Amino acid sequence: MTESKSHKATSNRIAKKFKTDYNTGKGADIKTEKIAIEVETPETVNDASRQLRGHQKPVYIAGTNKEAVEKALDATKGTTIGVMDNQGKVVKRSTRKSV
């Protein structure tokens, strides 16, 4: 699947905020020592938990727009996965602890 402009723009914006690079390969889009973030559009939100599986630190889904954030909030109810908006602002805090 081709990457959307909104996905790329959001990924680069959040990576810059966390002073790291956007990972275009497999796994989380944005990784730091402390967190992992998967950026998703409204159409791809349901794929995020698979991308974040196995990370031993707080994990987040960042929505590319308001609709994606709302879908991410629904998809993460009852999970340890947090949610961010397209600016990297935490909307729902991840409860996964760093190991």
C-alpha cells in the first residue's frame, strides 16, 4: 500500500518533536528509547496494534486527523496502548511500563 501524504507529514512532524527519525521500514514508525509510536490514517488504525506488538515500553497510535484519533480511541479501549493527535499531543496515555 502506498503511503499517504498525511501519514508521511504526521510521521515526520512527530519524529521531529521527539528528536528522532521516521522509520519507513517494518515496525513502529517512530521509536525512541522511551516510547514507540505508530502513525495511522482512519483506514489503517486497526493495523496499529500488530505494529506495536512486542515493544517493552509505552506505545502510542498517532492519528493523522480527528477521525483517525477517534477510531484509535475506540480501538484501544481496555488496552495499554495510548493515543496521540497529529501534532504528537497525548490524548490517551499509554499504561504500558518500560522494562
